[in-house]
Amino acid sequence: MKKMKVGIIGCGNISAAYMKNIPGYAHLELYACADIDVSRAQARAEEFAIPHAYTVEQLLGDPQVDIVINLTIPAAHAAVCIQILEAGKHAYVEKPLAVTREEGQQILEVAKRKGLLIGSAPDTFLGGGIQTCLKLIEDGWIGKPIAATAFMMSKGHEHWHPDPEFYYAKGGGPMFDMGPYYLTALVALLGPIRRVTGSTEVSFPERTISSEKKRGQKITVETPTHVTGLLDFHSGAIATIITSFDIMGGTKLPNIEIYGSHGSLRVPDPNTFGGQVMIRRGGSDWEPIPLSHGYTDQNRGLGVAAMAQALLTGDSSAHRANGELAYHVLEAMHGFHDASDNGQHYEMKSSCEKPAALNPHSVL
């Protein structure tokens, strides 16, 4: 079976999940890893039996590498993606695609010029939970989707994260941290977004770290920590999303619900691949629905596997976690903030194809 050789740039915490999963996909071979700290790459190569531990330059210069997964920090996503593409390799990056819209556009332009694929996390929407929901909607179980709600409500990362400062700096905040999971799921289920509006707030201008290592240190908040958005989809559906680091007392709200002309659908946590799907129709109570699709564990890398399938088969629709989808989500996240700052709707300039549903028996 033909396999595509994968290199990984960035050997931090998140790399372990990719390195564990990549060898399990039919068309992927984990060939090399690299980091600005070569000793860290060497440690990961030994831990996961990766043949080559490289510098970034060595990895990009190796003609054997087909696809490079970019696991650097968000501020470096754009620059490293462009390096990968300019080296003639397909690129897949952790979320978000880039920090700014201008950087995201530049990535897409370079990929188009070079005739290469660009992909981006999250790929959780390819998991069994959300794919089951997509099948239920497409099979008419809730009728025509009319509305949706999405909630990511927490009390912030300073309570558990050892280095939480980034989440409160410019480019951070709950929308840019967790919004990609929720918005990608909504686009996968309802299609592309036409316009957005939003309200944002810095509820606590200063936060105190209560996690170990930096307990008691103060953080000056530079970005909104409560973001409420309204989305109008081209399909006609309207959705409300709230992402917040300011919910100190917890919540019982669902992650995502879709409301149709004949029923309602409760979607599992979009930061997971599996989860419980629930449906309610007519006068009945909520009832669980068995998952119709596989990939319900911690399947990070599923989007890379789908990219490889697209490259090997020539079927572009197989590349579902693609750059156009990731850029559409990035633009919407900025749009909420712009709308709040300017006091008016933000009309989306980008669009994307609604990702093709996976066959329940697909093996990536």
C-alpha cells in the first residue's frame, strides 16, 4: 500500500498525540521530526521510534518528506507553513491556521501558487460523534436546520495551566483558543457563514494565577475573555455562540445543539472525536443515538490521513480539514471582535465548501 512520508516540526506536548497516531493510518508513515531544540527532537524520535531527528532545515531539505505537520506556537504558524510550502511539501498545521487574516490569506496564496495542499486542525469534526450528527441531519431526522447554539464556558486557564499568560495576551482569549473547534463543527453541520456580529468584554482586567509554578502571580488581561457571537449561515440557519473564561460558577449548558423544523439534535463536545449524540422529536424526551461512524477515540491526525487519501486518489473532496475551511473559521473569529468594536455586522469575505460527509465504513 502506498504511504506518504510525514515529518513533524515542533516536538512539544501536543506532538506526542500525533506521533502515537500517525503510524496507525493506512496511508501515512512517520518519517522524521524536528525542533529548534534538536535534543527535544532526538528525545521524541527515540520515544516513538521515528527514523530521523532533524533540524528544521534538514527536515525541509529532505526530498523523502511528503507532508509536514506544523506544531509550532500559533505566532509561528504562518511563517513555518510558508517555509514548508516553499520547500515543495504539503503542510498541515495545528489550529488556528494563522493569527491574522492577512497571514492566513498569504498561506493560501502560497499553497495555490505552488500547487500544494494546506490543511489545518481541528479535525475532530471527522470523528464518529460529529459525523453521526451530520448523517442524522442529512437523513432528515430533525428536518431543515433552523438554528443552533454553542457554548464553551469555563473559568479560565490560570486555575490549572502552568503558563497561562498567553491565553490573556493579544491573539489569545477564549474565541481564538477554543472557537476553532466549535465553529468548524458548525460549518461542517450547517455549511459556510454569510455574516456575523458579536459583543466582547474584558470582565476581569487582572487575573491571579492559582495553578502551581506561578501561584499568586498577576496577569494583565489584553484581550476579551467573554465573546458572544451571532452567525447567519448561507443555508438560512442562525446560530449563537458564547466562548468565555469568565464563568466562575460553572454551567449545565450543552456544548452544541442544532434545532430543526422537526426536532432537535445535541452534538457532543467538538473538542473530542466521539461522545454522546442525543435527539428529541415531537413530544418525546431526549434519547441517545448510537454512533454510526468510527474514529471515536483520541484520533488526532485524522485530517492528515484524509489529506493523504486526497493526494493518493486524486479526489480533492477527501481533503476535508482544508485551508479554505480553516481560513473561513479564522475570519469569523476576527469578525466577532470587529463587529463588537465597530458596532455593526461583519460581512464574511471568504467562503468554503461544506466538508463532504465520511462514509460510515471509511478507513483512513
